[in-house]
Amino acid sequence: MTSSHQLTFPVQFARTQRYTLGAPRSFTVSPDGERVVFLRSASGTDRANRLWVLDLVGGAAGGEGGVERVVADPGMLLGGVAEELSARERARRERSREGSAGVVGYAVDAAVELAAFALSGRLYVAELRAGTARELLVPGPVLDPRPSPDGRHVAYVTGGALRVVDASGASAGDGDRALAEPEDEHVSYGLAEFIAAEEMQRSRGFWWSPESDRLLAARVDDSPVQRWWIADPAHPDRAPQQIAYPAAGTANAEVRLVLIGLDGSRLEVDWDREGYPYLAQVHWSASGAPLLLVQARDQRSQLFLAVDTETGATRTVHVDEDPVWLDLFPGVPAWAPDGKLVRIADEGGARVLAVGDRALTGGSLHLRSVLDIGENDVLIQASAGADAVVPETGEIHVYRVNELGVERLSEGAGVHSAVRSGAVTVLASATPDRPGPVVRVLREGKQVALVASYAQTPVISPRLELTEGGARRIPCAVLLPRGYAEADGPLPVLMDPYGGPHGQRVLAAHNPHLTSQWFADQGFAVVVADGRGTPGRSPGWEKAIKDDLTVVLDDQVDALRALAERYPLDLSRVAIRGWSFGGWLAGLAALRRPDVFHAAVVGAPVTDQEMYDTHYTERYLGMPDERPEVYARSSLVRDGRLTEAAEPARPMMLVHGFADDNVVMAHTLRLSSALLAAGRAHEVLPLSGVTHMTPQEQVAENLLLLQADFLKRSLGLTG
């Protein structure tokens, strides 16, 4: 199947990387209120991000308008030479699901006057006031460079070693030296291990002191972790890639923290690593001692620890315990300026903001993240909680919270997020009625500038209805073909869920529903249902999947049947498609509820839960050697056989990338073998060189077309 020159949705969707290219992102506000730093590519089809600064006219005193300028253009810096990425950089981007190019991330000093970034494995710094960028000549390939708060040094990682260089860069390698070097090939300093980056939202492995004289660095030893090999059958001349993969029930990497001084001093941080092996988060600011969040392996207990930087000893600041599990959240833990601990906690059936020993929010809000901690308030992101008077299906808002109350800053139905420093807030708002987010810059709550987006306008718009379905009031999105009228009769149904942890799909925004709308325009009524286990509703809703992931299938069935009472759904022709957790859910639906589902596209599925990683899988199912029956119930395949398969057999298309190092190809191959052994016909679409993401243009485009063709054939659609 070849790409058409006509700008159809599949072509545009693939070419624009899901309409993310050209959209501004990764904002930082300077503390003086004069600058907003961000990334954006030059057009809606340009993959290479540039580093930009928006100068706010009037600075801290106020004013109207702003002027954008490029401070780092990767094309100019590299002289037109194509980027080269190391294996470790490719792995870092896979963990963060980063599919673009150019400047994909940056770090700044405390004054937001100096930025550091890696480009093609080389180290660059940009003077943000002057708008100039230059290379610091250091050993490479460079990973995760970060300036010291005072802007005098830049720390970075290469070859598993944590190094530091003078930011002035007066001469090649000026002041460049190793602070910590790996003792062997299995050890690294300053990098996040696989589990931290994939599951804990911790993508970094070192932290500067506020005084710029020391760093906390993670020392990772992955020698205990089992080795897997990922081969590329399309290139038999290439050796398989070896990866350290901590599957459920097996050993994790050993993680320690070391306090390293620029003067060469070294001190190991001491905590109960046997009882609390997961280093989940680290926070170091001028408001207090270094703050650690460490978790027990079963994730039902965690400690908030303050580090004594003179001795390396730690003291317990707070203990959290939960009989089910404890979640991790962006922006916390952290110190407030007055030294109080800021955290997000599950209390009384609600997810609340806690400052010190007091909860500042209640059941009307469901906390998602902490965005900023100011002198007198905390900026948070939250959705409506269980006690909310008015349901707000799919909405996420920005709120300002202090001891006097809660104030919503975002306006209108949508998905809102923000970055703030002092009086300046960057508020990004995605709404159902227009494509992409609108990014406004506010000073003291009043708009002073807009950040332009170069993203392409989609060739389609969703015909979207947000609703609830079933006795459990399952959040749903329903999309019908554009131009459909009731006189046209009932429509075949395509369930299009993710349906599991960390994957909210029912959102009050335009772009998240474009793919579903395209499938609707192929002749389907598309239903997206966020059942139990999905985020954004209540702790109990998310934790209802403990010990049995299959309850999510019950919610898909309940939502489908409830919506059929209100929408033109033909329940004799129902298909389901999904990727990752959604792919597992699609396979589960076809195998265990063929009375409801008549075809399934099963993309990159976790078919045997014992083959997925420790932190994720054990949170929900425990240890596999202790609870084999729990793992069997939530797996499609165990010991080479289907764990459960009802009749009749339904058509299944299995899709998987050979280069996937997150959900490895073995999951799909074992499912295919088990289906074959059971005499069940199915289709397999192997993707050579493709990872868990599918950023390649032709792959992304043709995947949509092939899925649509399979679904139409399987449900007997014509035309």
C-alpha cells in the first residue's frame, strides 16, 4: 500500500506526527518575568525543534505584547549535517515517547539566562538574553546536560560517567572533568534506570545543589537485571540488541545516591534500600534539604526522606501507606518556601493536595499534578472529583490553592495545563471546538501575549459527544460519521479504548479524537470508554483493577450496551482496536467475549503479564511466583496456550514492531503461536525496525489504512 499525494487524514496525521509538529511546548518562565523559553519546529511538517525565547515587553513591570526570537537553530548549528543519535539517546527518547528531532529538551540555570541542550550527541549552551548559541567541546555522545543554578558550570553524562565543564567554554574542554566514572560496564552515574524512566516519571539521574557546589547523582548497577535480545529479522547481518529488562518478579537494577562535590568530595546517601529499593523522586531547592521519595517494591509504602548533606544520613519526614498501592505524581514531593512538605495524597476517598499536615483540597477536586509552588499559593492541575456538583467529563483545569480556598484559573471546557514563575503564567488550553492548544501568557491573571503555533490544521474535525454510560457512569466519547443522519440506520460499532492506567482517552479536546473520527468516517459509530483503572476520576476508580485487570473489559461491554439505548449502534457488528494496554484489551475482548465483539485489531499487546516490567505489573498483580492464578487470569497466553478462549473464534489482526523494547515482540509471537495451536485463523502485521512508537511516516499512515480495511472485511462492510 502506497501513500497518496492527496492530503488525506492518514497522510497528514503521519506527516505531522499526530499534529504535534510546529506546536510550541516545553515552556520555562524566567523569575524576573521577562522571558518565556520554549521549543517549536518551523512548520507543521518540520521535525527539528528550535529553541525560542518570547521577550515580554515591559518585563516585571508589566506591559502588552511580546517578541519571539530563535536562540538555537539545529540546522545552523550542525551546518546541515544530519543528526546522529547514540543508542542511549535513542533509548531515552523511547522512554519519553519523543519522536521529533533537533532540540528535544533543554535545562536552564536559576535565572533562566543560560540554557544547555544536547544535539547530535554534542553539548551546546545558549545565552538566552543575547540569543546566541555555541558548542562546548567535550567528550561525547552527551546526554542530559544541565547548567548549575549559578550558570557557571554544565554537568552532563557520557559513557556512563557524570562530568562537568565550565559554561564559559573559553577554550576546548575548559574545566571539563569527570565527577564520577563507572566501575564497570554495568554501572552508570547520572542517568535514570529503565524502570524510573518508563514507569516512575523520573527521566533524570542527577540534581544540582542550590549553591552550585555539589550534585546528587544516581548510581545505577544493572548487572542483576536479566538480559533479553531484540533482533531485526529484516537484517540478519546485524547482531541482536541486548537490553536489561526487569520483568515482573525478577531483579531490578540496584540504585544508590551519591553526593558529589565539585571539589572531588564524595558521600553516599544512606537509606533502607532493601526495604525501599525504588528511588521515585528527588527534589533539591533552597527551601530545604535534599528530599527523596523512596518506595517499597510492593508500592504500598513509601518514605519522604530529608538528606543530611554533611553525613549522608536521612531522616523520615513523612510516611505514606496504602493497602492497594501508592501512585506517583508530577511536581511532588517538594518543599514550600516556608519549609512545609508539599505532596499529593489519597485521603478519605479523594486525591488531595497536602501542605504540611493539612489537606488544602477535598473531594470536589481530583489532583493530577502540582505545577508550581509560590510564596503564598500552589498551582495545581486537577479534574472534577467524586464530590463535584457538576460532572465535567474529560475536563482538566488549572487551579490556584492556598489556605483561604481554591480558585480556578482556566476557563471553558477543555484540557488545560500551565507553567508559572512569579507573576507570569503560561496557560495552554486545548478545547473540543478548535484544533491544538491555545497558549496564552498571563501576568497577574491578565493576558500579555500569545505563543504562536505552526501546527497544521487537521483536514477533519471530530463530531464529538462526551457523555457517560452504564450504572457506573463510565466516561465516554461517541463519534459518528460526518454527514450521518438517523434515517441512515444503525451503524457498525468500533470500540477504540486505551482503557487502562495512565491512559485517559475521553478528553474535552479536539485533537485526541481525530483518529477516532477518521474511523467513524469509514462507516462506524466509534465509542471511546474510560472504565475502571483509567485516571482522572477517583482513587477507588483507578484502584478497582487490583488483582484483576479483566474488569476493564466488563466496563467496555457495559458502556457499549448502555450507549446502544441512546445512539444508533448495531450490536450485531462490533469491533475493537487498541495499542499497548488497549491492544491487550482488544485481544481479551475477542477471546473472552466473542458474544459481544466480532473482530479485533490487537496492537503491541502485553499478552503475558509476567513478561512486562516490575514496577508496573507488580503494582496491580503482585509477585508472579506468589500469585500465579492472578497473572493467568489477566494474561492472554500462559505456557504457550491461550488462558481462556470462548467460541466462536473472531477475526484478529495482530500488529507489533520488531524493535519494541517496552512490550517486546515475543508477546505477539506467543499469542500468534497459541492461536495457531488452537486452530484459530488470524492475521499478523510485523513492523520491521519499529518500536513501541510508530513515528515513521509511511508506517503511521498505512497502519490506519490497513486497520480500516481489516475491520471492514471482518464486519462485512462494503463500499
